[in-house]
Amino acid sequence: MNQGNTAVDQDINLASLLNILWRRRLLVLGLPALGLLVGVLYGLFGTRRWEATVTIRPGITAFSPEGAPHRQWRLKDITRFYEKRLYRPELARRLGLPPASRIVIQSEYVAQSLQDMAGGDVITLWTTATSPDLAAALLDTSLTLFAEFAEADTISSQIKLTRDGLLLQVRLQEVRLAALAQEEQRLNLQIASARAESLIVVADSERLRLDLDRLAQEQRHLEQRLLVLREEEPRLAADLTQLDLALRRLTAAAATEREVAADIPSWVRRDAVLDSGSVLESLTRAKLLVQQALGHNRARQDSLAFAAEVIRLDHAKLEIHRETSIRAKVRDADRKIGELILSRDTELPAKRREIDNTIDAARVKLSTIAPLQRVGTTVVSDRPVRPRPLRAILILVLAGGAGGVCLAFIWDYVSAHRREIFRS
């Protein structure tokens, strides 16, 4: 009997609930419809906002003697800067935003293993803004503000010392580069001087060649004159022999003067015999002249032979001097020029590359010196992240439905028990 009554009560209660929902259907359906309308209007007219994110970590503030980086700032120093909103006033001023702008940049500590990311743990920053450019500018400018804040802090003095040390290294290497440029100019001058000396040596060699040619010509001239004298000597000796024979015949009275004159040389007959003087006296004078001519010929031969020998020796001596001294100077000049060119074109470029590499390494270190270091670039969403109309509509419709149901039951209960509720 009791079980039957319980079933009846449950049917009555469920029916009464459904009856309440039906009677208050305007509330049950109206509030979700109102939520739907509000969600649609929010999606259509709500302010669109884009999201920007960037990953950072403590920057390199110094280097060990071995070149290993040292990071002086800690993660909590960075997150505290963003948690306390220390960036707000200056960030609004630099971006031209109203001073009352409530700029919010969230920071999240992200633990990374050393194997996953060089430098260890990182921090992710994100914010939203009414445009993609403004969202990226908020993060980029906030990083600049933190760098300035860190530079002004006493703990960042190590950054200044490291930067000054690297700049000093760059200046020293630039001084070495300037010295190499001067060294290259000096080598160019030495090469030009060596080439001038080589030209002088070549000119000396050419002068010696001309001297050798002159001596050779003089030697040939003397040899030709000597040849003429040598060819003339037998003729003079033959004339002397004929004159001797003529004088003997004439002296021995073996022949008359006319017969003797026929046997003597024609130039003697012309010059001596045919004149009006005595034949014997003329032959004697002619013999004396021939003897003098023969002696002079032999003396000239000896003199020319000596002169030719002297010239030959001078020629040989100049040739030896040319072969040894001049050509050795030419080889030395060529070797010196080659060494200077090798030093200029090989050693200097190698030294310059070494200095350039040192400067590049120092500048790379300079570029990495900072309180903060980015991991990647600032990423901005392609589409607005606010508003989210579908989620807003779903939440408002569900909230409106739940609120409508609750309000319907409350309204019905208040209507049914208003006398007891409002009884004084």
C-alpha cells in the first residue's frame, strides 16, 4: 500500500515539476534566448584582441677565460619584474597609450632540460592587444625596458665590464689591422724598390753586354789589322831577299847595273833605280827602307797581338763578372721580390683573416651580452583570440537555461507561498 502511494507521489511531483516549467516557459526559454542574443552581439561587436607570445631566458652577462657563457640574472628576478607590473608607466608612454591603460603581460616559468635547450629553464611571456602590431610591440618594448632596468641596476656592472673588455679587444684588433695595412704599404714600397734595383742590375748587365760587344769589335779590328800585317810580312821579306841578292851581284860585278835593276822589285826601280842617283846607293837606301818596314811590321804585329790579347782578357774578365756578379744580383733581386710578394699576398691575408675572425668572435659575444636572451622570435596569432563567440554563446545559453529553470521554480514557489512569505 505504501509503495503504491510513493509511486503516485513521484508521478505527482514529476508532473508538477513539468507543469511548473510549462507555466513558466517564458522564463525557461527567454533567458537562454537572451543569452544567445547577448553572445551573438558579443561576437559581432566585441573588441577583437590578438595574442603575442615570446620565450626568454636569462641573458649572458660574462664569459669565462675558456669562453663559456655566464648568466648572472635569475629567473625569479625576471618574473618579479612582470608580476609587479614595473613596466606599465614607461611602456604606456613609449607606445603612446593612455597613462591609465592597464597593460597586462603574463609570465610563466617553463622548466626545460639541459638536453632540450641550451641555457636551461626559460620564461614564456604573453599578452593581448587590439592589433597584432601592438601586441608584438608590447612584448618587445617590455624586453627593452627590462634590459634598461637591468643595465641601471648594480648587479649588471658585470655586463658593462664584459662589454668594455670586448670593445677593447675589438679596438686592439683594429689597431693590428691598421698596422697590417701599413705593413702592406711598406712591402709594396720594398717590392717597388727591389724592382727598381732589379732594373738597375739589368741595365748594368746591358751595359756590360755593350762593353763586351765593343771589346769584341775592337778585338776583331785588331785581328784584321794583324792579319793584314802578317800577310804583308812575307812580301817585305821577299823584297828584302831580292835586294840582298841584287846588292851582292852588283857588288861582285857579276852583272851590270841595268841587269841588276831588272831583277829588283818594281817599286824599287820606280822609287830608287830610275832616278838620277847611283843604283848602288839607291838599292842600299831601298834595302834600309825595306828592313825598317819589315821591322816596323813585326813590331806592329807584336803590339797588335798584345793589344788583342789584352782585349781578349778584358772580355773574358767582363764575361766572368757578368756571369757571376750581375746574374747573381739579378737572381737575388728576383728572389727578394718573390719573398716580398709571397709575404704580401700570403702571410698578410692570413694574418688579416685571423684578426677578422677574432673581431667577429668578439662582436658575436658583444651581440649576446644582454640581461635577457630571446629564444626564437615574438609570435603573434594569425586570428583574434578575443572574442570567442561560440564559447560565449554556449556559456550564456547554458547559464541562461540554468538561470531560467531556477527562476521558474523560485517564481512558482513564491507565487504559491506568498502569503506565508509576506505574512507580517
